[in-house]
Amino acid sequence: MDKQNCDKVSVIIDSVKLMTLKGKVDIGKDLLWWELGNIKLNFSVDIDETLVTYYHCKRKSKYIGHMHLDNCDLINLINDINSENKMVKITVSFLGSTFDVIDKNIKKKKSWFLVRRYYSVI
């Protein structure tokens, strides 16, 4: 990665370091691990996009899905997740997974045989 592209990534990481995030956070050179109760998010920042990988963690971390996100939308997503009245909902089925940031006051739907739902509890 050349210096200009490295600077783009470091600007994003530095702005995340200045935020006070809920949950447990571990920030590296080009990645961010964010633990929100039962859900752990890994943000791998690249030149143009960020790969967001999500895990369910009770005893061990279990991969449940990922999504690609433009870097210009990353800070907005982090701010949205960090909001006090929001939580993360991940729905996994045989067709794939969906990642949503929803209001904490919405009733949680239960998982069933073909669809698993995971919610952040912080």
C-alpha cells in the first residue's frame, strides 16, 4: 500500500480512536475489534472499502457473516451503532445474513429452525 492510501486508512482509524465507544474495543493499525455483548464485530479497513465481519460469542467466537461497506459510510455506521438507543440485529438464514441497526425498544424476534437472530445486548 502506498503512502497516500495508507494515510486514508490512518485518518479513519485515528477518527475512530477519538470516539468513546460502548462495549469493549481493540483498535489496530487498519482494523477494529468491537465487542457488543454477544456480538463481536471486526472492521478491516482497506483503501476503498471496509470488510465488516460479525461473530457470535458466548464461549468461543463463531463466524456468522460479513458485509462490505464503503469507507465514506463507516463513521456513520459506527456512530449509529454507538447510539444509546440502538442495538445491532443480525439475521442468518440459508440464503445469507443481514445486518441491521435497530431501536432498542423494538421487541426482539425469536430464532427458529431456519432463521437465527443475534442481538447486541449493550
